[in-house]
Amino acid sequence: MTNKTSRRNFIASTASAAAGVAVARGYALGADSKNSPNDKINVALIGCGARGRQVLPSFKNNKGVRMVAACDVNSKYLAQGRHLLGGEKIAAEKDFRKIMDNKDVDAVIIATQAHWHVLPIITACKAGKDVYAEKPMGNSIGEGKFAIEAAKKYNRIVQVGTQQRSRKHYHEAVKLIHEGKLGNISQVKVRDYENWFPSNGSPADCPPPKELDWDFYVGPAPMRPYNPNCYYGYGYDWVKLSGGGHQVAWGVHHFDVVLWAMGVKYPKKVSAMGGQYAFKDNREWPNTMSAILEFGPGPVAKDGFIMQYDMRIGCRREARSHGKCFLGTEASMTVDRSRYTIVPETLGRKKSTPYEGLVNKGHEVLASDDEYKHTQVFLDNVRNRTQPFANCETCHHATNLGHLMNISWELGRTINWDGENDRAIDDPQANKLVNKPYRAPWKLEV
């Protein structure tokens, strides 16, 4: 879909797509699989750390799943993961490639750090496995297109962990936007706020723990010394080795919804600034950041729109600290994982708006979906061989926004962006940060 799509065609096409999603995947309707509970999908967990253990129950407790293998480069995490999956009967491997060679495995969960997302996706697709991969789509913009190509070339089901796409109240909220109920949207505000003060400080580099194969963990990324803040306590999101800060790790969820709701794929310009203003530590990304992204015309914003992103981890304050607000001529809508809230525009204009009779001022629709819905959507997609609504391409575009903010911040200037070709316009320095080479012997190829 291009930014020039008409609103009429856009509403028609998205309504059709939403109907298809609901029928084929039961995205939030609780549709049952066509297969019996005894027709189990054999699943392996790759990455038995924090996120892997968070995702695991939604698979393990599903009657349609049999957990058969675990994988991690940390022997301690591997042993813990194997125990959680079922004990000694579970195959345990340090090398993810051995999991892909296992003929008993039908699908894999990739719950590793961001720099280990795309390569296992490609390897799994080549091996004929379906994939549930955690977001973001890689640790650089250039990686995403390889995952997209692999899923298509090998005709695999690759669903990404942008789980808001499987929640009913998000579909309702996006539908209202598509129907023009907010009017012409000129600005979208996105926020990610936490309070991690005073942080974990700046421990010195040191030898890695004996249970961790550091060279394998670093993998395709440039080698660097081990540091506790690179690995533990979500520190991996805040170093260049394995993450891009909240603007990539958390932001991808919000940006995915913004692109979906606004019917666009990429911005024209990105400008970001920030720094370690909340506290000082050895994180490599800012703990406070603001960014402005300019988008061209689209079906909801006929003259284009601005997206503003604010991130801080030194103070939270707002109760709804992770979400997005769509600001239109007729009303505004704030949506997050708890609900969506609509406030009609009435000040200084006619009192009647498209909302009269639909919602009351300040009306809130609460979320009601269970936390396992996105997993069931994936399993239904695998059984029915239907392509996911949350896929490599949608996650690639959403991930790119955070990476573009980081490129702008690193270079200290606005990035003019050619989204069709994933390249910065007339900016060789920026393009060096778009495509990051892999460290030998790892290769990025499909």
C-alpha cells in the first residue's frame, strides 16, 4: 500500500483484510483450530533466558503443542529451560543449527537477543521449520529484508512477537481510525516511560561467567569485551552489540500500530536527539530521547503527518506510560495495552462530531484479551498454512523507525529516507549504519 492510496480504497481493503484475518486466524475471536488436540505441533525454544521463559508458558500450556527441544549458549539457562520444558526427555543444544537439523521439530520460538533474530529465522526457513520470532526485526535495518526473503522463498510461516496485532481492542481502535472517525490526523504522539533510577552503574569489563560461551553469544556482531551490563537485567537492549534502546525494543510495538493505523510504511525524514540526562552509566544508547518523524500523504493523513516519540527511563509519572495518541480534527484517541480512550473535539467548533451517538466524551474501551492469544494465532496459522498478520515485513518497517532514530542521534542530523530502497538519501555515513557487516564466519544470506 502506498501513501497515495485513497481513503475509500483504503477502508475497503483494510476491512477485507481484517475480515480475512478474523476468519483465517481468529486474531482475537478465539477461533478453534481445525485439528484435534491430539494433532500436536512439536516446538523448540531457542533462547532460554528472560524473554524465552516469559513466552514459554503460552506454548507449553497449549494442548496443541509438544515441547521437544531447548537451545541456549548459556549452559545454566539451557539447563533451566530444559527443566521447564520437561526434563531429560527434552533435547538440549548450545548451537541453534542442531535444533534446525532435528527432524522432530516442526516450529521454533526465537527468543534470543536482537542480533540473533534474523540469522536463526533464515536457518529455520531453510530447514523447513515454521517460526515464532520475538521482535525487533534484527539489530540493523539491513537485516530485515533477508528475513522477508527467506519466509517467502521457503514458504514458511514466520510470525513476529508484535502481539498487539492479535488483540481485539487494537483492531477496534484501528478500524475507527481507518473509517475516518478521528477526522484528518496530523500528529501521532508515542511515549515510552520507565523509572530505572539510579541504574546499575558502570561495572568494569571482566571475563564472562563460565557458563556463557561469549564468542558464540556475540556471534555475527563485532567482538567486544564482556560486561555485566551487556548481558543481565535487560542490559542487552542498551548496547550496540545486541540492541537499540527502548526506541527499538519497546518502540517497535507502538510504531507497528502507527504504521498499521495510518496506512503507511516509512517516513520521509527522521530527526532525534537525546543523552544520558537522567543518570550516568555505561549504556551506549540515550536514557532520554525525543524524535520527530515526518511522513508523506496517506489514506488517513491526506497531507502527511508528524510522529513524535518520547522516551525516558529516569522518571515515569504518567500512569499510561507506554502508548500512542492519534490527534485528528474530529477527535483524539489514546491506545495502549489496557484500553483505548476517545476524546471528541468540541472546543470552538460545532458540538456535533462523528462521535455523537457512538461514544461519549472520554469513553474508554477496556482490553479483554488473554495474554496467550498471539501464540494461538501462530499455531492456527501453522495448522491452516495462512500467512500471519504480524509478519517479517510489518515488523521490518516498524523496527526501522527506531533504528533510524538511532542513526540520526549518532550522526547528529536529520536523515532523509528512501523507504522503498531502505537507504538514506545522499548520506554515505548514514548508509554505513543501515547495513552492518557480519563477523566471520557468520554470513547473512538466504
